[in-house]
Amino acid sequence: MRRIYLTLFLSLLGVACAVAAGVKSGSETTLVDSCGFFPQLSPDGQWVLYSPTDATSLMLKNLSSGAVTTVSKVGYPGFDAIFGPDGKVYYVTQQRKKNGLVYRTGHCYDPSTGRDQVVLKPQHGRVQALRAAAGVVINGERQIYRSAPNVGAWTYTRGSMLYLVDATGVTRALQPVKDSNGYLWSSLSPDGTKVMFEAASHGVVVCDLNGSVISELGEFLMPSWYNDHYIIAMSNAGNPRLAGSRIWLMSVDGETIKPISAKEERAVQPMTAAGKVVYSLLYSGEVRQLELDIRPADFVPAATGKGKVMKVKDPVSKKDVPRVFINPGHGGHDSDDRHVPTWVIGARDTLHYYESNSNLTKGLALEEILQNKGYETAISRRTNKTEDDLDLFEIVALAANSGADIFFSIHSNATGIEKRINFPLGLYRGWDGKPAVEGSLQLSEAVMKQAATNQLTVWTHDRRSRGDWSFYTNWGYQVGLGVLRFNKLPGMLSEGSFHDYLPERERLLNDNYCWLEAWNQSVGMDEYFGRKGKFKNGVIAGTIRWSDRYRQDDDRRLFGEDELKPLNGALLRLYNGRGVLSRIYTLDIYDNGVFVFTNLPKDKYKLELYYGNEDLYETVKVKSGKNNTVYRNLKLKTDQKPKKKK
Ligand SMILES: [Zn+2]
């Protein structure tokens, strides 16, 4: 992870008045004092819906009486609830089954009666409550609920596709812009003639119903229609840490683009209804409201008639298999990446280690391994460009949009000081031993336990699993890691090892070593999802070092076998049980001695190495199913007499 220092002097800043053209003078009010995230104003402007920092409850405040009601405290109902045009609250809860799969349920709550009703039965994958022209759609992958027989047109996104469903139920798939890491937050204009969405790493796009781009409004997040010509969105001023986050008003034609919230407020999560704009303050969760002196969209009456559940004819997933959202850290070789130029003796050159490179190599490897194991995956980036340095809100929204069972963020660690250590660290949202989202601790333990079995590296300490609220206590109450914040998937961030330990950095320069870390992560996930042993093929991995030659680095901070000089560029042959040469592996020249043979059927293998006058033979048995990674750290002795070949 990046080293982040948050300014925690917010209380000292004083909030300046943000009156700007478009904002009604003196209209700023506080609706909720604290812990109100993802605020939603009712269509009549009389109610506000919000969630505390961990999504564990959904709260509703009557703005006339000031009375606060808990809508639900079961199944993480917070973060993505909405109001329908009928004034009812629609929200989705999640339940994690014993096999780790997350099932989601659609609810409807009527504030006038206090009646709560399940309207869509539990199903696996993504389930989201979305606004339609005259109603609400709870969009599941298997079944869909519509709040009335004819709710009108609606839109949703999946991956880098925009879907438009017209009033007759016909769906069209559009791709108005390419080169995006995924589309988010799509919505139809109040008059139904335009559709707006945010393309991650690209920005807010408005297009017509055929997908022809009308305007591109730049890097804003969570856009919503104020009326047919004006849009409300948030920006983070290019700062992934949200330090500059503000609420903006802009016109579809791009002529008006201006902030309407004060810079010091750090405003996030805007939405608009009844001619008002509501948003939250990033740390306190205070919910604020502004009124605009612009005519709002006409009120759309809710469609009448009984709600209806429809079956999805051709679901994307035929079976309920585990789905993993992979976040290979931050992208781009920018200043926030952790770059270390490394003098590597074997390569006789300075090699440039970037955390963003090894994170991506691990992430792409994990994606492929999981798919081979029958999992479904989604991923936040596939390349390493500046545009891949996604905003944290985008990553979290992409994960939610994927309908995944777990969120998995891949990083490596650094002490930031002179001290050298090396161990795997899993971080989950919440306090130590008390994750904010159930399942996160089990996931972290399963993955870290497996990570610690890696024998190619030298661990200086035992693995750890920590809650980020406990780990980063100096960041403020329940602040924690940005990428886990506002994320209600069971999830974790893996700090696989310490890249500022020189031999480890040299190993991380090797793609196969990164692959091995991903492989171990997948085995941890197999355990989490109760699928251990389902995948039969195994791995042989190890290092080759001299038993009597030592590293000559100036940096003598070396532990255990890392004192020994690794072999560079040697050729390793793998023979199967019938004596047939099945693989050849060439060690790299980055002073790590790493070798990895992947996807091996069960068999008795023989490893063979010739290096100058020396040679090595080793027999390795790969068993089917369980414990199917076999480690061999081999040593070569100088001027060893060649053994007799059998
Ligand atoms: Zn990192």
C-alpha cells in the first residue's frame, strides 16, 4: 500500500460558506449530524435515508419531525438503498452462506406504515435497486423485481457495457466509449432522452439512446440528473485520497462546470431530489443539503399496480460458483506508486521495481488461476497506465457492480524505515478480530495461512491478520483503508510480503514468483469457499542457491538462506514419471534463484540441473488434490563432482 498521511485537523479548518451561482443564498442546512453516508432524499424532500460507516444499518429521518427510524439492521442494508417515485425505500441485504457464497435479497419499506417486505427472494450474484422512469427495478441476475407492471425505461451497467431497457422490456447493450475499466452509475435523464454514466478511468459521459456521445464532462464521480440539462457529481480533484473532493454542478453541454460545495468540507456521495442536493462529509458523515435556484425536473408520478417478479431468460452465470473481485492495487507508474531502483548483480544493471507492476502480475495470474479452477472473476485493471490509478469510489463501486462474493486487493508492504522484516499481512475492515463485514476475517486467515507456506522466501515473522481500524488507529476513528471503506463485500487487502527487503524485491521481479503468490492466494480462497482439493493439478516450486557462496551485497540485512548466493540463468529440466522431458525452466538473472513449474498432473517427477561442472538431481512427488504445492530449495556445491546418471 502507499504510505498515506491524512490531515486530521478537520475540526480546526472551519467550514467556509459555499454560496455560488446556482446555489440559493442561505440554503445550506445540516440534515444529519454524523455517520450519515450515501444520503438519499425522498422525491418530496421530506425524508432522508442514510447509513453509518459500516453499512450495518439503514436509517431514515423524517425532516419535518426530526424522528429517526431504523429501517433495517440485518444483512448490511446500508450504502445502496434508494427511494422510489412512490416514496418507498428499496434496498438489498446480503447473507453469506456456509460455502462463502453471498446471496442477496430485495426489500421494500414503506415509511408511512413502517411495513417492511421482501420483494425479491435471495439469489446469488449481483442484486441492485435502481430507479426506473416511473418506479424501481431490483435487478438480480436470475430474477428481477419491478415495483409496478409498467415502470418505464431503466438502465444498468455491467463490466464495460451499458444496458438500456425500454418501457416494453427490450434490452440493448451499448458501448459508447472504449478503454474503460468498467461503467458505473448509469441513469436516464428525467425526460428519458439521454443516458449518463461514468466510465472508470475515463469520466462522466452523456449519450443518446443509441449510444452516440453527446458530451464528456471529465473526471467526476457518482453523477445524478438535477433536471434534463443540469447534472450533480463529485470530484476528487485528481486526488485518489479524496482530499479535494467536492460537489459540482454542470450542464450537459459542458458550458457550466463549477463547484457548489466548499473545498474544506470534503464532500462526497451527492444525490439530488426535489430541487435539492444532498451529500456527506467524508470523515464525519454529516449530511448537508443545498438548494439550487435552477428549476428542477418535473415530478414523475409513480406507476400504479402491483409489483412483479420476472425471471431472467438467459442469466450470465448458469451456476452459483464463487465470484472474486480482484483489485491489483493502484495503477500507473506515478508518484504514488512505490518505485525502487534496484542494483541486481546478476543482471549487472539497475532494474526498476514498481509495486504497481508486481501487484498487476499477481492480479492477472490470480484471475487466470481462479478461472481455471472454475471461479468467476472481475478485475479493476488489466494494464498499468496512469488512467489505471482508479479512484477508490470507482474500485468499490466496480466491486459492488460485479456481484462478487469477496473483494480482494493485492499489494506488497514496506516498513518505510531502515528496519528490514518480511511476513504476510492481511488487513480487513474493522477492529482486530471483529471485522465490519462477516467473513472477512476467515478470508484473511485462509489466505494468509496459505501465503505463509511459501518456502521460496525467508519469513522473519509469523503471518498476521489485522482489522484496519485497529491497525491505523492514528488515522482517526473507523477511517481505515480507503479501498475497504464503503465496501460491504467480505474482503481484505493482502500485503503479500515486504518489497523493501532486497532479496524479496529481487524475487518480486520474477513473474513466476508473483504467480506463486497468486496461486497460494487461490488455495486460501479454495479453503474459504470449501473447495479445497477440487483442483487436482499441482505445483513444484523452489530456489536454487549455492551452499558455499555468499551474497556480496553491501546491504547485509539478509535473513536465513538469503545469505546464500542464488543461481542465475541456469537451465532446469523436469521429467515426468515415464522419464519423458515435460518442462524446461530457465532461472532469471535477477538474483533470486526462483523456479516454478505450474499445473502439473499427479506424478513422480525428476528435476535435473547441470551448471558448469556441477549437477543436481531431485525426485519430487506431486499428489493429487490436497497439499499440491511441493517446495524444493536446492543447493549446489562449488566444484561438486558430477553424480553418476541413472
Ligand atoms: Zn500498495
